[in-house]
Amino acid sequence: MNRAKRLEPIADYAGKLEDEAARRLAASAKALQTKEREVEQLRSYLAEYRQRAELERPSTDSMRWQNSRAFLARLCEVVAAQEAELASAVERHRLETERWRDSYRRS
């Protein structure tokens, strides 16, 4: 048995590892895109709500204004939490990219 034939199982295994890393990378990219869209939608809604609240402020009673401010504060918290999740997704994607590169080099 020549050397190339003996290394074939190792090459096959390395190829399988690379394929699995590529699948994880693709899933990571999809999750990242989804999270980016969610955050962008929330930011858009927050901007729209802020604009609407500013326009209605002079004509609303104090209770309604307080409720509006409380909702706006909660919405800001949600946006901040989603932005933190987005940062985590970016980091996971970076790590998956690095893992894929390593497995590609090995195979």
C-alpha cells in the first residue's frame, strides 16, 4: 500500500470536518443576518415611535405622556438587549469563520 492510499482515510476525515465547519459557518451567517434584520426593524420602530411621541406631546395629558415615556424607555431597553445579542452573533460568526479556515487549511 503506497503512502497516498494510506493517507486517504485521513483526508476523507479532514474533508468531513471541513464540510461540517462550512455548515456551521452557513448557519451562523444566516443567524447573523436574521439578527441584523430584527435589530434594524426595532431601531426603525423606535425612531418612528420617538417621532410620533414628539409630535403628540403638546396635545396629550400627563398620564398619557408618562405612559408613552415608560413605553419608550422599555423599547430602548429591548433595542439595547437585541444589540447585545447582535454583538454576540457577530462574535460567534467570527469564531465559526476562523474554525472553518482552520479546517480548510488542514484538509
